[in-house]
Amino acid sequence: MSRREKILLGLVVGTLVLGFGLKVFRSQVLDRLERMDRGIVAREAEIRKINTQKSFLRGQRALWYEMSAQTLSTDVAESRVKLLFELTALAKQHGLENPSVTPSDARPFLSGLVPLPITIDATGTLFQIVSFLHALHTQPFMVETRSVRLVPGGEKEGAKIRLTVKGESIVLPPHKLAPDVRTLVMKPREQWSPTTRTAFVEPAKYLAIAEKHIFERYKAPPPPPPPKVENKEERPEVIVKKEEERPPPPSRKFHPARTSTRLTALIGTPDRQEVVITGTDKKRTIVKVGEEFDGGTLVFVHPEGAVVVYNDEKDFYPAGKLLSEMKILTEDENPEVFSIVSRMEKAAEDEKVAARDKGS
């Protein structure tokens, strides 16, 4: 073998050895390092996921403890007895008559929570009911109001209103993440303190509702006293001057949104008469008797609707209808309203005549 062939053979063998070595280095070192890097990234992602779960569980554990402190008991039967006792005592404390708290069947959720549905029936004034409902939502134990039904009483019951409240409380059982939950249930009753769950802390904000007398029966305003008639043998002759011709009155300026504004409420008591109108924006506007209403003047409020006068024309606005659905007040369609308004007009005219006679 010549020298040249030996050199070529050495180059070929070296190349083969170098290629094999590089392949071994890549598979044993580089690929292994790459697999280790991928494993580190996966482990770091798993650690972040675990830390997120731990943070979430810590929050849920704190919430569980907080709810536990507002639970009457972890025993369903004991919680039901305590709930009935506390709600009955609360109703009596606020002056409600014949309070009755009726529980319903409790069906536990998959989470282990057990709801305690209840129905509260009682009778009282609107003031007592509003005060009771506010106090109900300041109790230290968890209780939720689902519905409230108010039914005005009859003539024998006077201003009394029948109240029906449907709601529920819950029973929070022990959990593996909070094994000491039984030691966290509510403190003894003598250590209770009110818990604010309402939008306003002071009950006075809500007691203003009772001042509206919204459940009182409608009472027509008393007629004015009859004019005093003086015994005069001779009365001075009253000369009535012919009124000068006046220009025609300006055209009526109706409500700009009368086709979408509705008469939603009428309030008529001996002390106040007013109506409530609501537009498409749900904004409520209150108009009192004597104030401008749809281009005229509101003169009378009746459960059937409101009466507005414009240039001696009496218009009737039915309750619950749009302002654009007004109609002329007639005796055929609204006899009661027509009769009352006619008597009011006659009484006002008699009063003017009596005042004119007295001045003369």
C-alpha cells in the first residue's frame, strides 16, 4: 500500500469515527439536555398550576370559615329548630301579629350544602313590616328572602296587612378541607352582633316607604263647606259688564313624549293627590293636583284615572294607559268621576258667588 493510499484510508477512517462520535454526542448529550429542558418547562407549568389551585383553595377555605361563622348549626334538625325560634321571636319583637314560620323539605346539594326553605306569615302595619324586613337582613345567621307578598286587610282589619315571606337559610356541613368547621359555627346568642346586608344601614331610609300610605283605601276629598247665606232684604244690583273680546288661547303644548309615556300610578288620599308617569327610560315623574300635566292642569285623581282641564275642557287619562290615549270626560263612560268633578266645580262656583256677594 502506497503512502498516498495510507493517507486516504486514514482520512476515511477519521471521517467515519468523527461522524459516529458526533451522532453519539448528539443522542447522548444534546438530545438528553433538550429532553431535560422540556421536562423542566413542563414541571414549572405544573408547579404554577398547583400554586394557582392552592391559592384558590385558600380563598375557598377562608370563605368556608366565614360562612361557617354565619351558620346556626352543622346539624339540619338543630338548625331548623333554631331558625324557627329566631324568626318567630324577631316577628314578635317588631309587633307583627300571629307570626307563623313554616319549614319546607330540605334537599341537600351535591356540594353537601343543605338549604332550609321557610315561609313566614304574619299580620301588621306597613311600618312594622318594613322594620321587620330590614331587621331580617341584619341577622348574623345566613338568611335569604326569595319573595315578599303583601295583601291589604279588609275593613275589619283596618290598616293591617297580611305578610308572606318565602326564603331560606343553609346548613354548612363539615368538609375535609375544613375539618374544624364545627368549632366555627355561630357564637352563643348573647354574643351576636348585627350584620349589615342591606344597601342602607339605617332603617329610617326604608321606613319612609310606610309614610306613603300606599295600601290605604281611596277616600274622596271632603266637599267644601256650603257658602254662608246672609239674610239681606235688599241686595245691590249687580251689573255684569260684557267681556271684551279676547284673542284665542295659544295651542296646547302636549307632553313631548306622550305617545310613549304611561300613567303608572295614582295616589289619592285626603291629604295629597298625585299621579306618577313613566317613560321608556323608566324614569318616574310625580305630578300633584294643581300642577301642569300634558299641557293642561291636573285637577282630580281617582282610582280609574286622572282629570286634566285645559280651557274649560275636561280630559280623562285612564290608569295604566299612555298619555296619548286620553279622552274627553263624559258621564256615559266615567259616571262616578264625572259626578265628583261636577260637584267640585259647582262647589267652587258657589264659593266664588258667596265671596262676590260678601265683597259687595
